[in-house]
Amino acid sequence: MTNKPSQAKWGPEQQLELQQLLTIESCSQSSQEVAMTASEPSCHETSLVPRKWCLTGDIKLYDWQKQCIDSWARRQERNGTVKVVTGGGKTLLGLAIAERLQNAREPNLRVVIAVPTIVLLNQWYEELLEKSNLPARSIGRLGGGYKSDFTGDVRILLVVLASARTKLDAIVSSSDVADKLLLIGDECHHLKASQSSRVLTIPRRYSLGLSATPEDDDKSYNESIVGQQLGPIIFEFSLLQALNQGLIPEFSIEHLGLPLTNEEEQQYQRLSRQIRQDRDALPPSTLSGGAFWGWLQRLSQKGGESGPLAARILSNTAKRDELLYGMRSRFEAVHRILERELQINPNAKVIIFHERIEQVNELFLSLKLSGYRVIADHSELPAQLRSTGLELFRKDIAQVIVSAKTLIEGFNVPAVDLGIIVASSSSVRQRVQTLGRVLRKHRTESGEDKTSKMVVLYARKTKDEEVYRKHDWATITGIAQNQYYHWDLANDPVPQPGPPAQPRPKESTIDPKFLQPGDPYPGEYAGLPFSIDTQGNVKNGEGQFLVTAGNLPEVLSKWLSRGGRFKITQEKNMILIWNKESPTQVTYLGQWDSSSQEQSEVTCMDAEQLLKWSENAITGDVYPPNRLSIDMCPWRFSAKRGGVIVRKHADGECYVKTTRNASDPNKGKDAEALITSIKALHGLGIKVTKFELNQLNHVLARGRGQLLFVCHLKHGLEFPDVSLS
């Protein structure tokens, strides 16, 4: 059993050892004249900017790459996003598209390539220096200490998003290049962030997005701000296609389900139960994914009942994640897997991924103490130390990298034999990016293709399994590549027939004709959120009452007699409730007949028509659809004293004046008519105490899922002259 270290210790002996090593390194380099500065190449170079660019060197493009370039070039909109598996050559595609555009259509082309990290900026720069016929002075950089713009001979400007979002617009405007500018967004899904998205607003003529995973897990890319600005996905080249065409090596993915300890299980269940209870108590929300958590963050900073609930959800979710990321079995499994792999292949190169930097440090120290040639890589380490570490890995001086998710995107690491995902978020994007770090075509010294392997560790019967519900991994990576196991670490892994969870069918594939009310719903619990109260009144996710609820009160009466939340699917109007007793945890209740709601939206009465209608209306009549403003009444009905209208004030409450004591007899008559009408409404079984009032002084009540007429206060109400609250 390998014990997880409680913390990384750093004492005088380690400080001396590091100082000695750095001194030796410095001495070995003293004879080399190496200068690393953030200045651009000299402007005194004599080579001219070529009339036609060649950005891809002598590389022969694959047929799929040619098809991709043709797809972008044919678009009249002059934009589009290319979705290509990590390691498939997105950089080369971007350069080839720019080359073709400059050669065939825009001889005075200028290019901005926006990247999320300095590492990617330098990789693009090195690629251009190595493969293109542009002189170095024509390739500018902005960010990481570089301050280039489009002055002089600069034709291609590489920019880091952190710098581009504040400076790029001014550079483009002052250089007068917008009408001949191509914007390339590399790893373009990063542009969805509120600050980074400012890059998308720069004036330009052409746009290109590049990413292995442009979509959010919960939103269509083409409908997102990034998709609308850079253009829709016009070409895809998947992991499975790359495998079938021999562009990546044969690989296998082992999914190992690990158990929680008894103590961890108890903590997990307690936190999960509290999170569910608090989420049920929050107002309904139409948001999901990152937008939902952003909403929670904002809500947590407000007062009222919802603020503390949101804060507790965020806190408990973080605690639950920390519990799962720090499971003892994950650390033990890593040591066992490494030991097994290196017995078979002593020269294997390994990358280990974890979600959290703290655990990366613990794993690094644990493996170092066990004698492995290991380095760590994460964003809190100095840039030079990270760069040196990767170079040690490339030269086989280091054999194992332990990395936080920062290595998932951007770093051009050499091909490896084994990747271990110790812990990660449930983001499918992150899993795909991680695969791309490992699945690179490489050969042994004898020239044979090497086979890569990825091991995915997940906590059984926890939220870790959600990633398997989001997508079918057999369609992403090929069914033959995936093997599933349960592993209690005391014995060998036990093979399983398939993944721990299966993606549920899409709404479009579900036929409600084959479902009866009360049946388990086979799809996701997805759709627009609604709630219903005990009187059958229905509100949407924004808290607005439906003008008419149609058949909803009748359908929901059996299942939500005390009120509650439900969803209606957006395509087929299927009514769903969350039911943990159901085999699928979702119950189908029927379909909403929305025709009455749609009809009400086109047959609205105006004020004059409503006044005329009210002359013959009686209490309990359904109030006609209209667009008049409506507010909650500042008073309520109370059954005490035989029935009174009550209004709160600073020192308590007061009662409406009737004909016995009202200074205005007409207002006293209105009060008595109102009380009589409310009692009549109660006699119809609609026992409400709170009411609404529109601008015509029509008193209205919610009942049976509809807005009902109570009476018309022609003169208003009179209350004692006290300070009201």
C-alpha cells in the first residue's frame, strides 16, 4: 500500500540540492552564448516579403485536409470553424487556409492568430519560422513581453488573448487593415469567456475558428457567440476518422471504477443530499452548465432566502469535488498502474493528469520518493522551470510527467505510451483533449508503430459517471478501443460488460405514442422548467404565470397535488417530473396541449373591450387574454370576523372600511362587494387569499391554472389612515 503524503516538505537539504543542480547547469552553459529576450528579430534583415506566401513548406496535405480547405474557401460568408481532433494538425490547416487566401484572393492579406497561452504563441511562431517563406520580421507577437503590431513588414500577428482583448482593436483600427484581415481563433472555445470574447468584435473581413472541441457540453456551438462570430462548424475530422486513416496509432482505453472508503462514502452521500435539497429550494432556472454556476455565484452574493442557499450549494459542491479528487484509492491505483506498465515496458513514457494542482504536487512527491524519474507541470510553477521539465521529458531524462489540466491544451509534448487520467471534471471536451495528448503516431527504434494506452480512473456510483451519460464513448473512440473494469485494489480489476452509464436517447428519437402517464421516461430530464402551486397555477422559469395552463393542472394533479416543479420538452411538449423512485429517475406524465396558450397570444382584448366584457362577467369567469399591466394587491383576504380584507402597517394590520364606517360610501360598497365575491370564489373550491389588480381596477385570482375574474372595484377601497408597510 502506498501512502499519500500529507504535504510536500521543503527543507534546507532540498534547497541545497536544488542550488547545487542549478549551479552545475549554469556552469555547463557558461561556454554557450545563449540569450533569451522578448525582443523581435532585427529590422535590418534584407530579405523581402514574398509576393506569394508559402506557409506550409514542403508538407503534402492529406485529402481530408484539402477538403477542409476547399470547404472554407467556398463559403461566401468568408468564415467557418474547423473541428479537428487534437494532434490532427490544426496549426497546419490554419496556415494552409491563410496561404490559399493570400495566393488566390487577398494578396495584401494580414492575419491575426489569437491563442489562449504564451506556449501556443511560441509554437505558432516556431512553426512559421520553420515552414514559411516569410522573413522573421513579418511575424509579430503580442503578449508575453512582446509588443508587435502591423507596422513595417508585419503580415502575421500572433496574439495571446490576455493582451489581445485590451490592445488588438486599437492596433487593427490604427493600421487600417480591417478590409484585408483574417482572424484565426486557435482553441477557439476559449473565446466564449466574457473578457476574451472582446477579440471577436475587432473589424475584419475573414474569420476562422480552430478547435478539437468547439462546443460546450450543454450548448450548440453554432448558436453560441463564438460560433456566430467565427462561423459555424464547416468541417469535422474525428478521433475515430484519424484512427481509421492511420494518422494516429492503435490505442486502448481502460476505464477503471474505484471504490470510495466507508468514510468517504458517508461524506459523499451527506454532501450530495444537502446539495439536492438546496437546489430544490431555489427558484426554477432555465440555465445549465457554466451559465447555471455563474448564476449561482451571483445569487450567493445577494440577500433573501436564495442567497444563503446558493452559497451553500457552491460550498458543498466544492467540498464534494475535493473529496472525489483526493480519494486514497486514486493515488494507490497510480502506483499500481505505473508498476505494471514499467514491468512490461521499462522505457515507457507516461503522462499523468489530475484536475487539481495540490494533488499534482502530492503525486509528484509520492512518485519521486518511490524512485520514479518524474517531473511536475502546472500553472503555478515558473515558466522556465516548466519549459526545462518538458525538455527533460523530450530527451528521456524524465520518464513521467504529472500534470494539472494546463497540459491538456497547448503544450506540444512528444508521443507517449501511457496516459493516466487520475481525476478530471465531467467535461467531455477535457477528456477528448486529454486523449489527444497521448494518441500521437510514433515508432519504436526498430521502426514499428507503437500502441498507446489511456487509463481513466473514476469513482464508482458518484458524479464521475456523468461523463458516460453525456456521450457514447464507443462512437467517439471506437467500441473495440474501450474496456471497462471495477477495481477494489485488493484484487485484479474485474471486467464489466460496458460503461457505468449509457447516454440517454435524444427527445427527437422518443415517440410519446409508446408512453403512458406514469411510465419511466427514457431520455434526459431536460426541457423548459415550470412550477405549479396547489391551486393549479403554473409559472415558467422566469416566475411568470402562464396566461392559460391548458391541460397542465389536470395532468399534474395526481403527481404534484401539493405543487412542485416539472419540465416540458421543447420539441414534443412532453411533461416530465424528477422521480428518484423511477428506474430512470424521470417520469413521463403526458403531453401539454399548448394550443390554448398559443391562441391566447393572438386573441388579446384591449382595455375598452375588457371593460365591456366585465359588465356581464361573474365571479370565477376566466379572464380574457390581454396585455394590461398587473400587480399583486397590497391586501389579502382573512376568514376571521366572518371575512375581512386585511392590510399590514408598521404597527400591525388594519381592516378595510365598509359602508358602516367608510367616509366614501361608494368605497364601502366596493369593499362589501369584494368580500362577497371572494366568498363566492371560495364556494367554487378556489380558496385563495392573495389577489392581483390590473390598471382597470379588476380584481383577479389565480386558480385551476387560469386567471379568474373576481370583481370590479369601480371606486376603490378605503383603509384607516395609518402608516402602512
